Amino acid sequence: MKKVSRLFTVLLLLCVVASVSSAEMVSPMYITIGDINATLTVQSGQANCGGTVSLNSILYGADITVTLQKKNGNNWAYVSSWSDSGSVLVSSNGSASVSTGYTYRVRASVTVKDSSGNVVERGSAYSAQKTY
């Protein structure tokens, strides 16, 4: 009986570990948005920022705004932004000067609209944080 009890405990722990691991990989479910990416590289005092969205259908258009943010305490402050619009695959990018001693990230915000201009879906993604 002790063996069965120990085996059950081990199996239960494995199930808990497996569920925690799979929960960490959860990403938002979108209907019209295929994928959103945000990128940031920082080099020689310059931040190169980019964002891309792919749509699942040619029936929709997307507005994308790429925003460079700087960490200020526990908050993120606006530094600069760039926008573009299109369909199927839309991207926007730009660059801005950055100061040493700060952590930066890029947020790519997307608004998807139908042919009448009605908002169908919104989504966003963040780049990895970079300290310069």
C-alpha cells in the first residue's frame, strides 16, 4: 500500500509540474492576427526599434504603432514612437537616441479593422528588455 501511495504522490507532482510548465508558454489567441513581433537593438547610443504584424486574411487591415519605452522606477515611460498601416504583413520601425544606465523595451501595438473601418481586434507584443 505504501508503494501505491508513493507512486500516486510522484504522479501527482509530475502532473503539477507539467501544468505549470505549459502555463508559462501560453500566448494570446487571436482571430485575425497571425503573429505580432517587437524587436529592439541598442548600439552606440542608438535604439533601433521595430514591430511587425501578420494577418490571417486579406479582408482586414492593420495599424501598428511601435513605441520605445524607458524604465523609470517601476514604470515605463514613453520615449518615441512610429506608426504604419497596411494589410497582410505590416511593419514599422525607427530609431532614437538612448542614455546609458537605463533599461529599454519596445511595445508593438496593433489595431485590426474590417473594410468598413470597424475595429475587429487589438493586440500587442513586447521586445526583450535591453539595458544600455
